[in-house]
Amino acid sequence: MFKLKLQRLFTVNPSIEGPKFCSVASALQFLDDGGQTNHQIHEHNTSILSTQIQETPSMDPKFYVSALMNCKHLQQIKSIHAQLSVNGLLSDLLLINKLLYMYVRYNALDDAYSLFDKMPERNPASWSVMIGGFAKAGNYTNCFETFREYIKSGEHLDVYTLPSVIRVCRDRKDLKMGRLVHHIAHKFGLHKNTFVCVALVDMYAKCGIIDDAQKLFDIMPQRDLTTWTVMIGACAASGNANESLVLFDQMRESGLVPDKVSMVTIVNACAKLGAMHKAKLIHDLIRTQYRSPDVILGTAMIDMYAKCGSIDTARQVFDEMPQRNVITWSTMISAYGYHGQGQKALELFPIMCKNKITPNKITFLSLLYACSHSGLVKDGLQIFSQMQEEYFIKPDVKHYTCMVDLLGRAGRLNEAFTMIKNMKVEKDEGLWSAFLAACRVYNQVEMAQKAAESLLEINPHNPSHYIMLSNIYAKAFKWDDVAKIRVQMNGKNVKKTPGLTWVEAHNTFYKFSSGDRTHCESNAIYEKLEGLIGKLEVNGYVPDTDFVLHDVSEEVKLGNLFAHSEKLAIAYGLMSVPEGNPIRVTKNLRVCGDCHTFIKVVSRVEGREIIVRDAKRFHHVREGVCSCGDYW
């Protein structure tokens, strides 16, 4: 019957010269074009078709639902809206919800809300579409206001609306509203629903309340793949990548098979942790499931291997990828940069261009970073100019930060400061931190004070700013100024970030702090370190007590220096990592100058390769030579 009605509707009177429509879509296109087809049909045929729609005897809402779903843009939707109004079908809730959905889909929120406001009857689907539309468009005020009206309406909440509102709380990091929505979910008995729970876990994690996210995850009666993936990503984002790997193993033990999204999530977690033994296991798992990774997964794997210290394996993954996009190329360039292989990063750029990949802001940021960490000042200046003049990319504060770092590391502090003064973009914490670090290297106390003042205006609660300025004063023997900095920190309750070092051994990580004696083999570690230092001193190692920035005796300085976390970790690495395997070390701060020298001499005397990942870059140390060229 429905088919017959459609035939009657779309067959134009054969006595009149004009188009014949074989589908809803073609009829809509005709209306939208105002009757102008490729055959230049007369305008009056549009009114003929409109009249036929109006006079359709069926008045079947299914026809209009189908017509709405075939709409290609807003004008077509409005045409159907007008016909619905003329034919008195605006009281059909299913049909109006579909019309509302189409307005939202095409981001016509004013039209959508006008329709919504006039609806004589609404059901949960109506509210869900309107609230979700505001959320998707970033119109958070109206999203919350409409949600409030929904609660007041007495309608029972559904499991589609709540996640939309929770995601808004997540995106705004609005913990207060998020907790309120969580309370409402409890009130309506939806707090254990999988969709709602996943959204809440994600919201708490993005707001930095990982404990609440974990509690929710633990009490969930059922966990699907999405739930596990969100929790794995949440742990990694909160700085607990090790827990992400534990959860991933538990997920697989529960019988769930990871998809590409969960694979990308765990690969990113592994990259944050820098665990090479885990990286290899994950890569083996990917090989069993996929013939070759797609662009997103392949790019994540490049980043993972690079951050686990294996730039060669990262390049191998890159070379084997059947397809690469601009993010893939930029990731590989960036990897070469923080591994101190700036020249290889630069060599990759023209190859990328020959492959018809247009560089973007991230590409140039990666290139500038590579130049700054390899001392390639001339190349960096050329790239900075090329970015603007050839590719018309306006530099942002991150590009300027790289340039300040590049010039500062090269000792060209006046040029760096002039660039800071003349730049038109807003200066941020990273920019001034780069300049302050250069001032520390070259003992420029006055410039350092200016940089520190700007930094403390932006963020007075970051301990690294106080510590760096204090170290600059200490290096210049300005102990009174050091004392003042300590007083300022105490007054603002700012605590110094403790230096921590991890070493990978026995397929796990062992953490050390300065003077640490918590390890079960602590006595053996200190005995090993004492013998090692004696051996190194015979081979030319001279402890540099200038890196002990305290006004204490030389003997105390030596004691402090020898108990640095890096030295303890490497001593344990020599005890635990089999010969022939590199010792992999991760430091949460920048490795100190004396420890850097210590590591180089250890690699030469002990004949071991040592890979150090600090807060700034990677150091590959072989036979007494570091990949950074002592430029870090």
C-alpha cells in the first residue's frame, strides 16, 4: 500500500511536460533547486510537486520520516517542516522528534529550539536530542538549562541524555556539576548503567579525580570493552601508566579481545611508561591481530618505541607502514629530535614533501624542537622563516618557545630576549621557562630574575620556577638570595618536586630517590656504587660538587652527590641487567651535570650502553659518548 502511495506521489501528470521523480531524494533535490534541473524545467513544476505533496491522500508520517532522512541540507528540512505544518502533522511525536533531530544534525539550533519550545508533548527522546545538540555545539549554558528543565518536567531520565551532560562536565572540567549529575543518576537509579558509568569514569578521570573513577569502575556490575578502554586511558592520563598495563592484562584475562581503539590506548600508555619489555609484548599482540597497523595505530607505535628508547625500531615501524599522514611524518621527525638526531629529522622533511604531504604547525614545531636539541641554529632560523614565508603558517607561542630555546642553548640570550619582547602572541609559562633554563646554563643572573618574575606572575605555585632561580643564585654563591627563595616557597606552601629515577630490570621497574635505602638489596647497591666510583675515579672521573647547590662542606657535598637517584639506579642496573642488553633509565627531572658525566664514564669503563630518558630528551650513551653531544 505504502509503495503504491509513493508511486502516486512521484509520478507527475504525463500531460504536463516536466520531470518524473524516482525517489524521495530526487523530489527533494527538485524542490531545493527551485525547479531548475539540468533540463531547465519550468518553475511552475515546483508548485505542482508541492501541491501533490499537500494533496497526498495517505498523509503517512513514514513518508516524511524517510524524506527527512534523505535531506542533504537545511533548506530541504525547512521545506518538509513547512509541509508538515500545512498538513497538520506537527502533533505526531515520532515525526517531530525526527525533525528536531535533523535540525540538530545540521547545527540549526535556533530552529531546533524554536520547534522544541512549541512542542505540545515531549518524551525522553525529545529532551535527549535537544540537550545533546547543545552539548555537541559547545553551547553549555543552554545544555545545562535544558537539562534542568528536563528534571523539573517529571519525565524519567534516559540513559542517552545523562552521558551527554556528563561529557559536558568532562570537557569543562566542571567537577561540581559533574558530582551533581552523578547524584541525579543515583536518584533515578541509573548510576550502575554501563553508558552512564563509563561517562562518569571518564569525567572523573579528566577532572583529575582518578580515585573516584577507579571506585566507580570497581563497582560496575558489567564492563564492556569501552569501559575498560576508558579506564586504561584514564590511568595513563593521570600519570599511572603502570596501572594501565595491569588493567589491560586483566581485560584480556576476562575474555575481551582488544579492538584498535583499545590498542591505541594501551600503546599510548606504554609510551608514557617507557617500558620496552611491554612494548615488545604489545607489538607481538598487534601482529597476531592485524596484518599491518593502520595510520592511527602505526603512528602510536612509532611514538611508543621512540619513547621506550628505541629510535631504530620506531623508524622500522614507520618504513613498514603502507600509509602515512602528516601526523605520522611529524611524529617520526619529533622522535629524531628528542633522541638528539636533529640532522636525521631535517633529512626526513624533504622526503615528506616529495611524498606530497603538506606540513602543518606540528611538523614545523617538531623540526624546530629537533634543531634546538641538536644545536642546529642556522637550520632552525631557516625553518622558522620558511614556515611563514613559504607555507604561510603563523607561529604560535610553542614555535617561539622552540626558537628561544634554540637561541638560548647556543648562548645567544640577547637575541632570544629580543624575540620575546617583539613577539605578538601571548607569552606563556613554557616560553619563560625555556629562557630561564638558558640563563641558568650561562649564569645570566639579571636576565634570570626578569624571566623568573614573569614566570611567577603566570604561575606562582610551580616549584620548578623557584628551584631553578634558587639554583642560579646558588651557582653564583648568592646564598642570601637562595634563602629568600626558600622563604617565598614556604610562604606559598610550594614543595620541591623530588628527583626520582626508574631502572628497567627483570621485566619491571625499580624506583630510586636521592639517598634511597628502601630497596631490599640496598646494602649491595651502595657497596656496588662505592666500588664503581673508586673505579671511575681511577679512569678520570672527577665529581663536580658545583652541582650540589647547598652551602655545606665539600665532604657533605660529595656525600649528597654520590647518593643521587641516577647513580643508585645505574648501580642496580649493572647488578641486574644482563651484559649485552642496554641499561634503561628514566628520570622525572633533567639529569644533573655530574650524573651525566658519571654515566658517560660508566659506559666506557663497564662497556655498557646506557639509555637515559629525562624530562627533556633521551641520552644514548655508548663508549663514553652521549648522543646529546653534551648539549642538553
